[in-house]
Amino acid sequence: MRVALFTDTFLPDVNGVAKTLGRWVRYLESRGAVCRVFAPAAGEAGTSGIRSVERFYSIPFSLYPDCRMAIPNPLLVGRMLKEFRPTLIHLATPFNLGLTGLHYGKKHRIPLVASYHTHFDQYLAHYRLQWMEPMLWKYLLWFHQNCVKIYVPSPSTGEILHTKGLTGIELWGRGIDTAEFRPHTDRRKVLNKHNLLPGKFVLLYVGRLAPEKGLDALVRAFANLPEAFRSKCALILAGDGPMRAELEKRLAPYPDVRFCGFVEGRELAELYAAADVFVFPSASETFGNVVLEAMASGTAVVGVNAGGVADNVRHGNTGLLCPPDDASALAAAVQRLYEAPELRRKLALEGRSHALTRSWDSIFATLYESYREVAGDAGGGARRAAGIVK
């Protein structure tokens, strides 16, 4: 199997989509597949560690800075693809690079699959662009209509696409490395690094600091905590984005708030394990990788009853769910977990147990078989690769 993957975000980008696609390419190669990734230039961030990546000049995408708008030369990409001879083309994002892969696949009758990672339509209102939603969906329906499969990260995302009229929807869940994200850490050492006393009740948020993540509700929730309780709390925000300056200003009155910027690897895993509660107010997630990371780390989760977060969190079992944009409910849930340590421990244990069932290998094995089916390993894909089918 020879796979061409087109994406507007890839390693070393720091986001769930890039990390998932990087893992997937490594898995494919471990199974003997030959891959070629077409992605924007990595800039100063470094390299992906994967050799089979073609990079293209790109510009920032204002709606979603985790993606960059690549400006590929279709003739050059066409020559690369002709030489590579893909048996399957995967379109991970629907922008310039995805369009280039789409046109080549249609022209040369190469099977196309897509993966849907981001609810861009739900971002529009946060940037006062909601008037674009009908046009966006019209475009997305057109873009995906020739794809044999559309892989979605959660059942709720699949339901949304189904109601919009898309077909061929298949679940591609997300896994977690439970050896990397685990409950054990030196809490005192972690908190000392952030100049926090070990007796603090630590609330943690991990993700982009952007309007679509529901951070306004998080700020209001923290402000709504009773003063006597809030003085016992610390709030750590790990991530960066366009709201950082505003958030720093709004949270300035509270001395035990820390902004860490982007954190990854062992440092991130230790932050999760050191926290008492992971608070994630975003209602726009297609999955919410950070929720699964928190669960694997043995940290009780407070999230919102919407999107991919609600697919992962079973209220009262693996976490607590609140209505979207409900600061009072978030504050009440946090205080409840402080006052009920037994409940907090129960949620942490059940969350860890749930994470232990989410093996990347089993998830990727299912996706690999779906790829094989689409690529037509019985003969069609091989004939295309050999140039027999034109």
C-alpha cells in the first residue's frame, strides 16, 4: 500500500491533529506501507522526525493558527505523485493542499479518503464570521463527496456529518499512551517549579488560548468561586494563543494563576498528574485528546456536555459534565470535587480505567484494515501503482 497524506498541520506542530497524524504515519510504515506526507513548511519549530514529508511554503490561517495555508505548485505536486504512485490518497484537511490531492485523485482515479478533525463552523461565531457558515458547509459537502470513507474521531462528530448529508462515515477513535500519561509524579516538585505551595487545590487547563475553547466561562467560573475556597486554589493554564494577553489581564487579580505556554512530553504529563482537577470548558471539540490525557494521568475531569468531550466523559463515572458556557456550573463542579475527595478519587480511578482501554495499536489496526479495503489490495490498487489504470 502506498499512501499520500495531505494535511495543513503535521509534526512538529503542537496540536492533537498533528500528533495523531504523525503517530499514524509511523504505524503505517511499521506495517510495511510506503507513505508520503504533503504538509506546510515547519518553519522554526523543527522537523517531524519523519523523512517522507514534502514541505511547502505557507502563510498563517487566521481562523485556526494550528493550521497554515500552504501554497503548493500543483504541477510540482503532480510530478511528485506520478513518481510516488500512490494507491490511496488521504485528505486530512480541506484547504489548499487537500484540494491539490483531491484533484489529482479524481483525475487519476485513485481512491480518496478524508478525516474530519475540526468543527470550523463552530469557530465562526467566535470571530464574528457566522454569516459564512452556509457557504462553508456547501464547500465541505462538495469537498468530501468523492471520498470513499470519511473518518471521524467521535460518534457525535459522525452524527453531525450524517445530518449534513455526508456518507461513508467511519469512526477513527483516539488512543493514549498510558505509560507516558500516568498518575505518578512528584507533586511537590512540579508545583514548586511553578512557585505554588503543595497544599493548593490545583485546577489545570491544557489547550489553545482561543475564544472557541470556552475560556471566558473558565475565567468567570474561577472568579465565581467563593473567596474562602478560591484562596485555597491555584489555576494553571498550559498553552498559548490569541487570548493569552486578555486572559492574563483578567486573571491578574488572582495571585495563584500561572501561564505556562506550550508544554509537552514529560513536563506535560507531570502537570496532569500533579493537578487535582482538569477543567476543560470547550464545546467545539471533535474529540478532545487532552481529556483522555488527563484521565490517563489519574486526574478528575470537569468538562462540558457537548461534542467529543461528552463522548469521552460519562457524567458521575469518568468525570463531571456541565452545560456549555455555564460558569456557575463549572464553579460548582470544581467546588464539589474539593468538598468530596472520595468522589474525586472515584472519577480519577474510573477515568484511568477508561484510558487503559484506548490502545493506539487496536485503533490503528482497525483503520489500517479500512485503508486496505479502500485501496483495493486485491488488485486495483496495485494496478494503479503500476500505471495500468490511467
